Amino acid sequence: MFQGCRRSLFFLLTVAALMFTFGAAAQDCSECDPYNNHCSDYCDKCTHQGIDGCDAWTPSTCGSLGSSAHGRCLADECTPSYSETSRVTQGTYGNGAMFSCSHHSVDWVGVTDSNQCNINSSYYTYHYCDDHVDGGKSGWFPDCCDGYGPYGTPDPLYNCNDYHSCTG
């Protein structure tokens, strides 16, 4: 009986080790992000493209040749400190239903790393498009783009240009 338990324990430990080994895969080097990955961050580089995708990999780093972040990754031992440095509203629109509506602003936002961690100075700053709800009304088929606030008073917030995305 003791030998049967020992075999079962060996089998379970082997399965657990295999699950850990295959579950702890590194990111693909083509997915390295110059704003979040350090140059020494481990990644897997595809060395052979098969019919159904990559079928051979080699260990690499995000700062190495062949990585999407090569030459534009965060310096090791440097922690970025990102803060918003600009915000420009490019679009406004309303979403409505029978009893309520929401007013949206679409802003082009600039963010800068005050620690300047990237090895390429072109990546100290980045931009993104922020679509957010900044107001709303309730009532019978309210209009969030008619130029009037929730209490019927003129409000420039509720004017809309119907742009739903950023142009940069």
C-alpha cells in the first residue's frame, strides 16, 4: 500500500510541475511595451514561423534586437513616474434613452514620465484618447446636446460636435 501512495504522489507532483512550467510562459517579444517594459525584462522571440503561427522560440529580453521595444525600453533600475501634462477636448456627444442621457467628452491626453526612464527620449511622453462621461440629464427623452444643463439653464457643456474619437 505504501508503494501505491508513493507512485500516486510522484504522479501528482509531476503533473503539478508540468502545469507550473507551461503556465509560466513569458510574453512574446513582439508585445514588449516601451512605456512599461524594462530593457532586461524576459520575453520569448519567435525563431521559426509555422503554418499555424510561431512554432520555435528562443529566450530574449525586451531590449534586444527583434523585440518590439528594442532601443526604446525603460532603463533597468528606473521606475517611471507618469503624470498628466495636457488635456484637450476634441469631441463631445450625447447618448440618450427614454428617461436619461449622458454627455461625453473625448479628450486627447498627454502623459509625461518625470523620471525620464526610457533610453530613447522620444518616449518620455505619450498620448491617449480618453472618452468619459462628464454630465447627464433625466426626464422624458432628454437631450444632452441641446445647450441646456440638467435644470434647463444654458450650459456650454451640453453643446456637442458629435466627434467620438481623437485626431491626435
